[in-house]
Amino acid sequence: MNRIQIKVATGNEKSRAIPLRLGFQYEGIERQRERCNNQYFDLQVFSLLKTDT
């Protein structure tokens, strides 16, 4: 496996802390990526590459 990606809802600080604690790199935001209850949410994207370890 070369790449692992984690996406978390913007504003969800508890979920955001997990990839940061594990050494993932912040890549950016996917705007209005997820729909829940007829409302769209932005997702923050984090990744970890094989070469990062």
C-alpha cells in the first residue's frame, strides 16, 4: 500500500486530531463533498504515504 487517506468533516475537531496525531499530512478541503439531511458539508483531507514513514 502506497497511500492512506482520511477525510473528516470540517469543524469536527475530535476526528481531525486523529490523522494529525498519526503523522498524516493535511492536503486541503473538498468543498461540499458530503451530503447529509439535505445539507452539504466540506471535508478536510489528510494523507500518509509509504515514503512518509
